[in-house]
Amino acid sequence: MVMDDLEVKPMCTTSTFTLLNKFNVKELGVLEEKVVDLGMDKGVRVFKASLQSKSVLTDVFLPKLKQEVKWET
């Protein structure tokens, strides 16, 4: 499992439950799995974002979501 800050964790039940508790997820139905294609362009964007941000994957693959969160805070 790759986290938003590019931290890699094992994909096991214990890690999953720990992560759900960390983010205070109460309803599993609100979660989504996202599969992404990582071509050269996205790879360069991931590398660039990794030098500038702690939310790399959100910045590259969900930039619209990142803007919405900034406006709400």
C-alpha cells in the first residue's frame, strides 16, 4: 500500500485497521479504491510533487479534490 506521502506499508489486515483508526473512518462504504496509470508524464509529476509536498498522490491524481479541501479550511 502506498500512502499519500509515498510511504510504503504492507497490505495486511492489521495495517489496514490501524490506518482506518488513524483517519477515524467509521463507515467503510465511503472508501474508494483508485487504480492509476503511471506513464512518463505522471511519473515526472509524482517526482516533482514529492520534492514539494507531503500529499503527493492527491496533488497529482486528485488535484481538484486538493483545491476543494483548501477552500474549505
